Amino acid sequence: MNKPAHAVHLLAEVSDSNDLFASDGWGPIEKDLDRVPIFCCANGQGKPLAYTVEIKDATYTVPFFYCDIEDAKEELEKAKEGTGLGDDVGIIPFPLGKAFQMWAQDKAVIVPNKEAILQAGAPPGSNPIGQQVPLFACMDIMQANEDGGGVLPLFMVLEEANDALASALKMDGGDIDEFEIISLSLQKAVQLLATVPETPAFQFMAPEKSLKYINEYLS
């Protein structure tokens, strides 16, 4: 069964999201996001390493959170040498919801998967630092949640969205060519949940590689 080679990119202007953290709706959104681990390099005391970057024409010293565990591993090797801490530097998981709030307040950088930003429409050679985090979904495919209601899965990995679509069509029937995987940014997804009542419930799906790493991390 042929799968889409890339996702259709939905362009959308998004406003400053800092005000949503004081709203009643942020708590449930943060809880859902926190089910997804992302990763950062940290010292032996578990404190994330900080990097100096320019954000909105200002200079900040902030941690970098990586959506892809392989990117975090790559940064770890650089950090071991660059900090002089050697094996005292490691990778720790961090909840996406808390990282998103830090990012929105210019207190962190979230680094998306390099391949994912290209699949979402970024030009070849784009630096993932400073890019929006893309999510992938088929708007016509819903899954049942624990309460029996319908939720729309949002994947951080395009291939996993394609696999979910193929599995759904295998069970329910349908022509894959009649369905489309779309992308929207993490920021846009959060904004929709917070401000548009008609938005379907989302289920943020952790990458399979991330869950495998977490299981090994805890074992």
C-alpha cells in the first residue's frame, strides 16, 4: 500500500500564547502533553545544560529540548567534549507540556526532528533550531480513548502517522488515496485546544523510539 511521501503543510498565523497558561483550559492540555517525553542533556545533578541563543532579538541562556532521542544523543557527544564534564553529562527525559510553557516564555528551545521539519514543508538544509515542532495527523481517522470518546492522534513522526492510517483502513476498509496526512505545528494544536471549542480532542503520540528509550532508561 503506497503511503504519502510527505505531508501537506497547513500555514497558520498564531498569536502569542503566553496568556493561555493562566486559563482554566491549560491544565488538561499540559497533562496531555506531558505524556510525551522529549530530551535534554544534563549534568550529574540532573540540571539541564544551558546554551546561549538569540530569541526575538534578545540573548538568552536556556536549555535545549530535543524531540528526537537520536538528536539528543548526538548533542550528548558534543556536550561531553565541549563542557569538559565527560561522562558526568547524560540525557534526561522532560515532559513536553512543561517544556512547551518554557519555550513560549523564552525560557527554553524545543528542537524538532530534522526529518520531520522537511516532511512538513521546510526547505532542504533548514536548521531545526528555531523551527516550529510539526505534528502529523489524518483528520478523518479518530481513535477511541479510555472513556470511549473519539480522539484525533497527533504524531511527531510522519511514518507513524502513515502506519496508523494504514492500520485503520485495514480494519475499516477504504482507499488510502482518498485520505491525506496533514501537518500542523505543536503551537497551533495547543492554540486550537485552548481557544476553539469545536476542536476535536487530540491525543499527542510519543514517538516509538522515545518510548523505547524511556523503558531502557527506567530499567
